[in-house]
Amino acid sequence: MKQPSVQIAARLGYEFTDPALLARALRHRSAGPDHNERLEFLGDAVLGLVIAKALFDRFGQATEGQLSRLRAALVKKETLADVARALNLGDYLELGPGELRSGGHARSSILADALEALFAAVYLDGGAQEAARVILALYRERIDRMTPDSGRKDAKTRLQEYLQQRHLELPSYEITAVEGADHAQCFHCLCRVAELDVEGAGEGGSRRKAEQAAADAVLRRLDV
């Protein structure tokens, strides 16, 4: 493992006054006691609050549901692991022999947990303002690329969840026509929810796109 203090401080734009906090944040439980799991717990809450506030400020007209979806997309393990990889965080983790042999330094779950622990360490060392500054510097581009509809589930998934929540049968999809040459086909699809006596039609350049368009038409009829 590389010495973390100088490199991580430079990547984060933050210098720790208590290096022990940084060392703990980078120590996986496989490496022994005084590991990062408690910091991970705190970091999860710190990250959630900072991201929620940033989204609340940026998207003044977004609904609660939209804000919740955006936050979920930013704080999920996959996103955390991507941010950690951009920091080359795996190079600085302290792992036990078993995790080292199995490539734990590249495992998404370990990287995500270590990043949350790192956010907690900054919070404890420098306070809420510094933690927010560090987090937003790492997330700014991702937040800037978002719109209120980012992270929205596709129409077929939303329709399926809507019906399952009401204990109704799943919709049926039927391709009613295929037009055009092989390289430029247009599929026509009918989506039907028999128990609600609702159907919707859609079209697209592939079967999947036509089904999504038909599901969206049904959702609009249901005012979902």
C-alpha cells in the first residue's frame, strides 16, 4: 500500500490534521481492528445530506420523487465505486492477506465503503463545511449533467411496478405490425392491461423501443 497522506490529500484537496482518521478510513476490516466500518456508517449519512442539499438547491422545481431518484443515483454503491476509482483509492487501501490475494482493492463494494469512510473522516477532522466542499468537488460534474428526469425508470418497469403494487396482472405486449426495409424497420406495439381495460399503442425502431412507447402510452392513460 502506498503512503496515503500526501497523495490522497492532493486528490481530495484536503489535508488532515489527524492522520489517524485517514488511516482508519482506509483500513478494511480484513486488516485488523480499528477498521473503517464505523466511519462508513457516518459517511453514508454525511454524503446523503450533502447530496440532498445540493440537489434541493439546484433543482428548485423538482418534485420529492424526482429528488429522491437523483439522490439514489448519486449515492448508490456503483457511483461511489466509480468516484473511488477516479481517485485511485484502491491503491491506498489497507487490506488483509486474503483480500489482497482476491483483488479486494478493485472490488466495488470495498471501494464504495472506503469512500464513505473517507467522507466521514473529513467531516470529523474538518467539519461539515469541509466535508461538503470535498464531496461536491468530486460530484460536481455528475450533478451538472443531471436533469430532474435523470434516474427515472423506464416505462415498462414503471408500469410493472404500478401494477404489482396493486396486485394486478402484468401487461401483455403484442407487435401488431412491422414496416419498412430491414435496415430501417418500424415496429408497432400494443400494450394491454386487461384487468383495468386499458391499452396503449407505440412505435419504434426496435421491438424494445416500441414496447417502451406502448407502456408509456398506458401510463399516460392511467395518469401515472
